[in-house]
Amino acid sequence: MTRTVMVRNLIGAAAIAIVSVGLSGCDYWPPALQTQIEQLRSELQTATVEKTQLQNQLASITKVKDDLQVQVDDLSRANRDKSSMVNSLQHSLATAQERLTKSAKVATPKARAAKPSAKVTQKAPAKKKVPTKATHVR
């Protein structure tokens, strides 16, 4: 055999050996690497628990926010209703004041003089009874 054929066979065998080792995996892990892997697994579990807690907190806060938004909407609606009621009452008051002003203008002093005035009668003051002193006999 020639030298090139031997080199080719050697390279082929080496390639097969490398591929078979790569496919089968390596069962040896250095202790420092094992410790680091365990630490990462522990941190992953802690992070997963924290993530779950944060998601639960987010869900409860979202529920509270939605409840508060409903209250804000209800209060806004009530505020609009009360504002419209106040505006309506102010309009009614202004109308009533205008009517009062017009009726006061109609009742001029001449019209008031033509009307008979109601006489105020005073009652005569009641006589006070003076208590009599009883005479004491000694």
C-alpha cells in the first residue's frame, strides 16, 4: 500500500472515532462545572418561583385597577348627572327670579295704595294680678 492510502485510512479512522465520541457524549463533568450547573439550576428554580409570584401580583393588581376604573366610570357618570341637575336648577332659579322681578314691577306703589291694607290690631295689655300679702297674726 502506498503511503497516501495509509494516510487516508488513518484520517478516516480518526474521523470515525471523533464522530462516535461526539455522538455518544462525554460522561465526565469536572466538579467545578457540576457545581456551576447545580447553582444555575437553583437560580432558575428561584427565578421561576419569583416569576410566578410576580405574575400573581400583576393579576391581582390588574383586577384592583379594573375595579377602580369601574368606580371612576360610575362616579364620572354620577358627576355628569349631578352637573346637569345643578344646571337645570340654576336655570329654574333664574327663571323664577325673573318672574319675581316682573311681578314686583307690576305691583307699583299706586297699585299697592289702591289695595286695602290689613289693619294690625293690638290687644290691650292684660292687667297683672298683684299677689296680696297675707297678714300674719302674732
